Amino acid sequence: MRGPGTLVLGIESTAHTFGVAVASDKEPHILSDERHKYVPEKGGIHPLEASLSFMKHAPTVIRKALEEAGVTPRELDGVAAAFGPGLGPCLRVGATAARALAAYYHKPLLRVNHAVAHVEIGRLLTGARDPVIVYLSGGNTLIAAQVGRRYRVFGETLDVALGNFMDHFTREAGLAPPYVVGGLHQLDRCAEGGKLIPGFPYIVKGQDVSFSGLLTHALRALKAGHRLEDVCYTVREIAYSAIIEITERALAHTGKNEVLLVGGVAASPVLRKKFEVMAAERGATVKVVPPKYAVDNGAMIAWTGVLMLRHGMITPPEKAYVRQRWRIDEFELPWFT
């Protein structure tokens, strides 16, 4: 039997990962972390195929997460799942599993915002208190900070997310899969030894960024015969510099002295170094979520579920709908007073 403490099972299924974990409000906070990753044969994520893969593996992943944590479903205090933002078919698998578990075992259901969960696991594991948040992933690129009881967005992408841009470019350039051993992105690897090509678009509008024009220009440069290493270096430097610029503007605007990097792209050592240089010049510190938890995972959902359960943020299963475009600034944060 388990000791005292609140236990929540969390399910992540917004994109390519079906992750399940159990979190506690007592240390150690993360008691288990199991994942199944859908890997397409070619190209990007196919939502229907990913959801079918999730359905096939969901029972096994859930069982393993409970076994690793050493608890039974009846010992849980709540069941959480990511209900958005994300890919509809994928979201519905995790949401359906969570609703079923909550209803069958009479447990509170916790409807988690995926973006908020990335931030909360980052705050937990890095000790960040009041940071400017830089959330960079395949589907999201935004700069935010806590204001009142919301994460307010100060800047974001006007078109494609940074991770989506990087993945698309590397696939079109013949460098897929995007990530290589150790979590290093192919774009970072390819850029080694490259040189800057003049004339590429650099688009920053206030605190917003745009990458679609850069992607088009980069693919044209490849067709025109420019060296792949030079194109990789150029697009990487431009894209990363744009993110650094809008983050620095957010630091200046808010007066905060911490930067928290979350999301899968935050694992880039090249980008992290650029942040450290910028932050040092402003007297700020940079905190990066550990690579294992930078990518999608059930632990971040479970931990956010713990926070939500503390504040009674419970949703009846029959009213728990998924939202594919659920913005981070639409989610109430009662743990901030």
C-alpha cells in the first residue's frame, strides 16, 4: 500500500507520443514514466495512423505506468489527460482512456492544457520561479510569462512553429529523420562547418516571428545549387536569432530575470548557448527543462493534474471535450495567487 500523498495518473497523446505517468505531491514527484512513440514510415505525422497506433498500445503503456509506480487504479486520487492543443484523432485516444478510467473507478477527471503542462514540468524540475517562458516545439512557438492567474503570450509565430519549420526543411533536404542520436536535431548537425549565405529573409514583427518565408527561400537555395551545409547554417542562425531577439524584448518588457526553455526544440545545445550569451548580457539566468522531459511525456500531464486537483479543477467525464486549438493563455492558473 502507498504512503500519504496525492497520486494522479496522466496521459499525453497530443501528437506522436502516447505517454503515461503517475505523479505525486510528495517527493519524488514523478513515480513512473512510460511512453510509446509513433514513428511514420516516411514524412510527418499522419494523425489517423498515429491514433490507431495509440489505441493498440494504450492498455500496455497504462498498465506499465501503474506497475512502475507501484499503485493500482483504485489508489489513484485523480486521472488527468491532455485535452488540447494537438491533433484531434490523437487527442481523442488519450481523452477517451482518461474518461473511461475516471468513470469506472470514480476518480476526479482533470482536463489538462498541453502547453501549460510543458511549463509546469519545467518549473518543477528547474526551480524557475517567475520566468519568461520560451516554448518551442513541433507545433508551438511562443514567448509567455505569468501575469495574474494566466500565462500571457508576448510573442508567437505568425505561421509555422520553429520545430515544424526545422522538421519540414530537413525532410525536404533529405536529412530525415529530423533527430539523431542524443536528441540533436539534424539541422544543428548539418550546420556544422557551414557558412552564412546573404539575402535570406529575417522576419521579426514586434515580438512575433515568421518562418514560412525562410523555409521557401531555403528550399529554393538548395535547388539553385547552394551547399547543403551553408543553407543549414544560414537558416539555423536566422531562425534561432529571431527567437533570441523576441525573448530579449520580453525580458526588457517584463523586467524579469529568468528565462525558462521548454518544449522539444529547447534540447538544442546550440540554441541553449545563444540564450546563455543573451541572458548574461542582461543579468538573467537561463533554465532548461531536462531533455527527457522537454519532449512530450505523461509526467508533465500527471504533475499538472496534481496542481489542478489541489485547486478543485475537476471536469465531469461527460463534459470533458478535446480542443485542438486550446491556447495557453485561455487556461486559468489558480496556483498563482
